[in-house]
Amino acid sequence: KREGDTGSSAVQVIALTTRIQQMQKHLSIHRKDHSGRRGLEAMYVTRRKMLDYMERKDFEMYRRVVQTLGLTRTPPVKYIHNKRKDQKKILEKRKNKKLMLKRKEQKV
């Protein structure tokens, strides 16, 4: 936008992207740097939030920044339930229903 601009969302996203790229390079060399990996994850989240803000407030600038940086939008990961536990609960419910029916039949 203008010389010395450090506060606009677009500039912050670009700065974060360069930091992310530097951290990715660092982590490719230092694989056991777990605190660095946590920092990288935090940077991803911050950039995503800034991009969401830009998408709402200034869509044209958002499109320009995303296109310039070559970023792609990935949908959020949905939580996957533990199917085995769910199946176990269902079987227990069925078993309990059968027991209840047997008890009712015995009373009558």
C-alpha cells in the first residue's frame, strides 16, 4: 500500500508467510525441535485468522494476497469419532433393552 506500512492485514499475512517458510526450512533440518513446531502451528492459526478477516473486510485484497503467495484454502478437519467405542455403546444399549424386556415378561 504505502512505504513503511507494517500494520495492514495484507502486510502482516505476507510477513507471517515468510516467517512460516523460514520455520519450515528450519524444521526440515532440526526435526526434533518440538517447540519450534508448536510455534509454526500457532503461526498457521494466526495467518488463517488474518486471512479470514481479510476475506470478510476486503475481499479484493484477500484474493490478490492469496494469489500472490500461492496459498490454497483447505477445509477444516472434522473430528472423527472412535467407531469402536460407539459400536460398543450401541451393543450395550441393545443388550440392556433385551434384559429389560425379559424382566417385564417374567413379571407378567
